[in-house]
Amino acid sequence: MKLKIEEFENYAKRSGMTASTLLKKIGGGKLAYNQLKQGKALGYDIARNMYNALGEWVFLTLIDFEEETLDGFKSKFVQVGTKLY
């Protein structure tokens, strides 16, 4: 899975913050954002935090699943209501 950088930056801007600030709120840091901008894979913990914080619909618009599917991603966690644990 990879983060769609342009969409993420646009979403952050619409939310009134920078992309690095939004990623920090989700559990990543400045170094993580720089790595994601270089095309590195998104870790499952940050992806789960993003899913829980932003919701499934926004999550789907910001993530390039590559070979994975949403159901495959969600199967790695326990889902309670709309949250993944």
C-alpha cells in the first residue's frame, strides 16, 4: 500500500493543516512523511490509524492498495463497529 501524496496533501489543505501535521496526528512523523513522498510503502499501523481517524471513504481515496484489497487490509485487524484494532 502506498499513500497517494497529492490527494493526501489536498485533503490536509481542505482540513486546514499541512500534510505532515495531519500525518503526525495519525501517528506518523516528519521522517515517515518524507519516506512516503519518496514512494515507500505505508505501514499497517499508520494505515489503521488513518482508517480509524478519517473513516473508510476518505481512507479509500487516499490509499493506493497496489496488490492488496480493502478486505485484505481489514482482515489483518479486528473490526469493532467502524474501528480497527
